Amino acid sequence: MSDFDVVVNDGLWFDGTGSPGLRRNLGIRDGVVAEVSASRLDIGPDTEVIDAAGKWVLPGFVDVHTHYDAEVLVSPGLPESVRHGVTTVVVGNCSLSTVYSTPREIADLFSRVEAVPHESVLRILNEQKTWTGPQEYVASLDALPLGPNIAAFIGHSDVRTHVLGLDRATDKSVKPTQAELDRMGDMLEQALDVGMLGLSSMTNSLDKIDGDEYRSRSLPSTYARWKEFRFFNRILRNRGKILQSAPTINFHPNIAAFFVESSSIGRKKALKTSLLSGADSKAYPVIVYFMLTAAPLLNRFAKTDFKWQHLPVPFTVYADGIDLVVFEEFGAGAAALHLKDQVERNELLQDENYRRAFRKDYDDKFSPRIWHRNFYDAIIVGCPDETLIGKNFGEVGDQRGIHPVDAYLDLVVKYGPKLRWRTTVANHRPKFAKKLAASSGVQMGFGDAGAHLRNMAFYNYPVRLLKKVKDAQGDRKPFLSIERAVHRLTGELADWYGIDAGHLRQGDRADLVVIDPAGLDDGVDGLFEAVVPEYDGISRMVNRSDGAAVATVIGGRLVYRDGEFEPGFGTEKTGVFLRAGEKSVRSKPARTTVAS
């Protein structure tokens, strides 16, 4: 028997199934956990040794909601996730994938919605996109020197745009013909045949198109009628695949239709459904009770297979000036974001008729919303006038004797993107955040890694959840055990999505993270900035968990340790494309000493 490639010594080992941790030594060979032993393992001359004494050894985290679709093509290591112990990421969310449409169409669909530079996305796709269908796409991803493993959805807007063209796909009057529906169905089937997870869609119309030709129309999938959705859902249900989507936020909510579609009553099986998002909303505080009760009851009594995606940390967002996606949800905000030219935008923001409309939208407390529309809960964190830093826009308005909207717009006109501010829109009450994190009706997700580069950073939310769990135990007010929290971030997700990840048993893929519980302190909640060369040098918000996530192993290879990436990371392949329902590795015979 050859020597182990990596040995992890003396760690508290969690296997990702929800079982309690045990003090064990792990031997890794050929990308697989070859041995789990209570006894010391033999160390060869070339064996990489990780001392995990006093630390937790966990399966690598699974991040099911990212938008790395363009970034992975030019930065396949995805270091901002890997450094936090994320070893598997899912792309193709929110109806957006890069499989079928042209580079121009994809850039128009992707950039404004996910707040990434349009020209950078277009350049990347023009240079890198050689595929025209899912088989070539998967092969192209798998040929990259991937850091983490990748799994993917096919995007509804991608499929719809390819068949109808972007103009017809975003025209309310257009109904696809049966031939066009059949063609879209064939495209979905082809994606499922090569191991994609299912279909991602979007019905919330606040997500808008970038570019020039069809700018500010909503994403194509939002124009689909339920005949089209049911057509796709039948395919997904029959194949045992997943629908990822988000309901409408308007006076005609469609959430009940998602529940009906997920149910197996009168059908052979349920439709696996993952919706955005299970949250404790500031705009609608009572809705948290619906979030906590609906999915568990429906899954039990209506025989659904339904999960809310939940971000288990406060949903705090930042903005430079007026560039924030939540402004798309009301007319005055969307009108400003429609204008790309700063001079034109400033002229609009100074117009009294426009301001009257903005104040009306702001003061309307009954219209559906994500943002709470309270400028007294919007803190200035950066401004050339440093006397304003730390104040909220309501305070500024009170001091100047004007409406908070006018105070805000005056500052945006004067300082533009140099005016930086933040607000928290959800998950702000610890009591309910803990209840959501423990609920069987939610799954951990919605971190949006790779998107909203200037607005948010949740790359390390798994680490931050572990901190909350550890702190609660220290306060003798536990809401999750450590093993259950690990399971929620790893094996539970991998099993539901049907991918070979999230477990750390003998014979499993050797994807793991070593967590130092002493490093689960307030530092993991910090926010930093880092330049993104692939996006023409834009500075994005990031997290740092160097004292907590102290080592990451992917595919049996150490890629990150003690704040530094190992040589070869990002240029030598460790991750693979994970096909739904398939094992990515086959274990070789190994000594069996997993015993207690």
C-alpha cells in the first residue's frame, strides 16, 4: 500500500451526516479518504501532514447559491470562497447561466441583476465561450484548473433567450408556440442528461436587463406564463431534478402556485423546489412566522419537497450613491438606475417632479417591497464630508429641515459614488435568525458569492454560522449542535442536491476544511476590500476567516493553509464538475479502521 498523500492528525472529526464529532486521524490517498482511525497513521516521506489538534475537521462547505458563472472562466481557483473552506459551489442560479445564449445576451442578462461590470463580463465571455450547448459547457468547465468543485443549473432566461431571442423573450404579448416550448424542453433535457442539477428560474420582475437595446426590461423568465412553468416542471419532476426560483413580490403573489407545483398529491413524486428566500424581513416583520411554518407543514401534509434558501447572517447591504439593486423595486428608483450617464442621472435626481415621485414611493407603506424604505436606518459609512460619516440620512434631513429623500438625493448628486452607505434589510433579530437556521423548512444558501461586488460579502457565511452556534453553546442557549450545524452546511445540502460532496467518511471525496474554534470570534464578521483583476480592477467586498478556517483540502490536495494559498492553486486542477446523481471518485480498497 502506497503512502498517504495527506494525513490530518488529532482533529475532532465530523463526517457530515449529523453524527457527533470523534477524535480521529484521517489518511488521504488518490483524492479519497482512505482511512479514518483512532490510532496514529503512518507518515511517508512525501506525506503532507496537517496538525488538527484542538481543531474541527469537517467536510468542505457546499455553497448552493453563487454567481461565479463568468469569474470561474478566468479565475477558476475562486479563492474568495476556498479560503473559507468552501469546496463545492453551484452556479447557474436565478435563471442565469452561460450555456446557450450569445456573450452579448449573457452580459446583458447577468450584469445589472448581479451588479458586476458589464464590459468585463462581455469581454470574458467573448474570449472564453467556445461552447454552444451543455455537453460542451460541462467539458469546458471540467477542463479548467478548478479550485473548488462545480455543479450547475441551467437558466430559464438563458434557454428562453436562445429560443425566442431577447426581444421576444421580454415581450409580454409573446406566447411561445408549442414548437418553441418543445425546443426549450429539449434544451432542458440535454442539460439534465449531462448532469446539471435542474432549472433555475425567476418570477420577481425587479431584476432588470443591462446593455442598451433592451435595457431595463425584466429578465426573460419573468415573462413566462404558468403553462410554460408547468411544462418545465413536469420534466424536472419526472427526472427527479430541482427547480430553483423566487416568487413575485407584488400585489399578485404566486407563492401558492410554487407550493402546488411542488406537491406530490395526485402525482408520482414531488418536485424538489428551492426558493429565495427564507428571511426575517425588516419590511414585513410578521412574515417570519410564515417562513418558519409554511415549508415544514407543507412538506408533511401536502407532500411537497420544498425548501427556503436562508442566509444565516444579517442581510446587510452597502451602496455607492444610488447603485443598489433594491431600488429596482419601485418606479423612481428604477428610473434612476436606467440611466447610465452620470450627468443625465444627476439631472433627473434634481428634478422636482422626480423627487415628488421618489417621496411618494418612499412614503407608500403598503406597496410590496424588499427594502424597508427607512432612511433613518441607512448609515453613511464613507463621504468626502467626513462630518456626515456615522449619521443616517434621516438625521441629515432633520438637521437641514428637509425630507429624508431630499437629503439623500442631495448627497448623491453632490458626491455620486463617493457617498457610501449601508443598511440591513433582513435577518437582524437574533431570536428569529436562530429559529430559521434550525428550521427543517430552510436550507443554507443565498450567499450570492461572485455577485454584488460593491454591495455585500457573504463568502464566509458557513464560518459565521459556526461562530453563532459556538457562541450560543457558550451562553448555554443552544439552537443547533455543532454536528447539526456542520450537517446543514455540508451533507444535508449535498444529499438534497444529489451531488458527490458534503461528506467525509472513508471512501468519500477528500474535500475538507479544518476549523480552529478559537478563531470563531468577531473577526469573522469583518468586511474588507480586495481588487478583482479579472473585472478590470474593481474593488469588491470580501471576508477574512484566516484565524478560523485554517486549512482547506480539495480532491485530496492541500490548497490553503494559515492564510496562504499553496503553490499551484488556481493553475493546477483540484476540483471537478459534479454531475447530479453520480459519484465523482471511486474509492480504492483501504484498511478499515473507522472504529471507535
